[in-house]
Amino acid sequence: MNSLSSRASLIRSAYRRPAFLAPSAQLRRASSVTPPLADNKNFVRIVEVGPRDGLQNEKTPISVDDRATLINKLGETGLKIIEAGSFVSPKWVPQMAGTADVLTRMHRLPGVRYPVLVPNMKGLEALLSLLASSSASSTPNNNQFPPPTDEIAIFLAASNAFSKANINCTIAESITRIEPVVAKALEHGLRVRGYVSTVIACPYEGPIAPREVRDVAKAMVDMGCYEVSLGDTTGEGTPLTMRNMLESVIGVVKPEMLANHDTYGLGVANVLTALEAGIRTVDSSIAGLGGCPYSPGATGNVATEDIVHALHGSGYTTGVDLKKLVRVGDWVGETLLKGRRSESRAGRAWGVKVRKEDDERRKKLEDK
């Protein structure tokens, strides 16, 4: 089976297992949380990364309360996976300072997962301390204090130059560093999701060979990640380069995740290419928020509103209410971005209609 379509059919038949090539215990744990996708091949799971990957590169400080409010609003749209923040040094990523406070202030909704990025052992230990404190605050008769999160995300790069610029080590060294973090997280019952950055191109090296992405993705699966997100960090991907990369990765691992940065405006097209390959999970960010601090020129993630609009118009379902999502995008622009225009084309177009409907509804209530 050398063609992408043949491999895609194999991936589709494997969707009854929500985790691929992960340890059996991790598979059992994942199956109780992740809905089986084989029952509905037209269902696409959206991972909302706005509160973490979206906000991390903003210049204007965002308060803990506003970050928690954003997460709460996103949860009301039907999104089931919302990345809540990261346990990184505030010296390097100041917008993520106070993530522990965000986790304790937000309202956890049943059936919604709130993963956090953990780049190293120090970050994991900070999270475990928070979880221990949360557990100590709970009682057998008290359901008001569920664990703030039960999932972490880790990251590796497919480019040595990017890895050195980001975390000051080579790919091989980064794998050695992160393996004990994953092992300890699994020991504590946490799900672990992996991010691979620079899967198409590196701002320092240029184009990345698909085999480099394949090897890093395989390493993540081997260490216990239940899911791998393939990130076009620079936004240079096209449907052709995306397809070539996926052909290589699908040869050794069944990726259920694709993350796109929309620098060149092809994020939606690349996502649709990934869907053709059998992928049914997509990363996106409300209002197109985002941009990597270590990737010059990367202006943002593909917008959640654009993805949901494109998927619904292409016959897929997401479980997300697009109008509610557009309202959240408007709130982000007005409140968090201080009036800056949303990067979502669909959000701007739908926003006109949604605001008109809201105005008419308010007028009817006032007339009563």
C-alpha cells in the first residue's frame, strides 16, 4: 500500500481505538474519555488551542480572570477539548503566568477536557502539586472540586535548528529530556498528547524532510503519547507538501491530529487535505489567535470559526454551534484584543448576521 488513499482507508478502520500504538493501559484510559470516531466518519473533533497557543504571543497582558472567562465561553459553544494554558516559565512566556489560577477559577463542564502544556519536569511537578492540592480539598460528598485537568501536552520539533532556538537542545536531546516527563505523567494517570512543530518548514532551516517528522512522531507514540498533533509552525504548508508529509508519517503511525498556522492563508485547505488522509481531529484557535514566539513571521493559527464553517459546509459535523462561536470571537476582539479585528474571515462574515439577529432579539424584548 503505497498510495495515500490506501493508507487512509487503514486509518479509518482503526478509529475504534482512540489512541494509536500507545501502551494498553493508556488505551483503556483513553477509551473511556475519547468518543469512538468509527461510528460517524463525518464527525471531526476540534481541539481549541486559543487560551494557550493563541494567547501566548499576545503583546498586551491578559488577566487570569479574562483567560478563565474565555475558557468558560468556549465551553458553552459545544467544544469538548479546550487547551487551558501551560506550566512554563513566565520569564519566557509571560502570558501563561498564573495558569494554575486559571485552572482553579474556570468552570469545568462535564465531558469537556482541559489539557495543559508541560514542557519539562519542573512544569509537570508544578501541575502535580496543584492536582494534589485540589484532591485534598475534595471530600467524598463534595462534587464541586473535580481535578482541574487530567491531560498534559508535550512538544518536540522536527528541526534541529528550531529545537535549539526554542529549548536549546537538539531533537535527540529533547527526546531524552521529555521521556521521563511522559513516564511520570502516565504513572499519575494523566493522558499525554504530543505536538510536533515545524512539520513542513523551519524558519531557520527551510523545508523539512517528511522522514524527520515521521521519526519524531514515532518517538512520541513509542514513549506513550495517545495522540500526535502535526503543526505547520511557519504556515508555509500547501496541500501538496501536507500530503507528502502525511504519506511518510502514516507509514509508521496513525496521526489523529493536525495543527495548522494560517500565515499564508492555506490553513483551511491543508486541514481538508488532512481529512482526505483520514485524520478526524483538528487544532484551531478562536479568532485566529496565535503565533509562535520562536517562529518569525508566523502570524497565527487557523481560526476555529473558519474551520467549523468549512467543515459544516463540506458535510462534516463538529458538535460546535457556529453562531455561539462567532459571538465568542467577537468578545475576544472587543475585550481581549482591545478592538483589534478578528483574523477569522468566516467570523467576520457571520458576525454581521449574528449581531443583526441579536439586535432584533433585544428589540423584541424591549418592545414587550
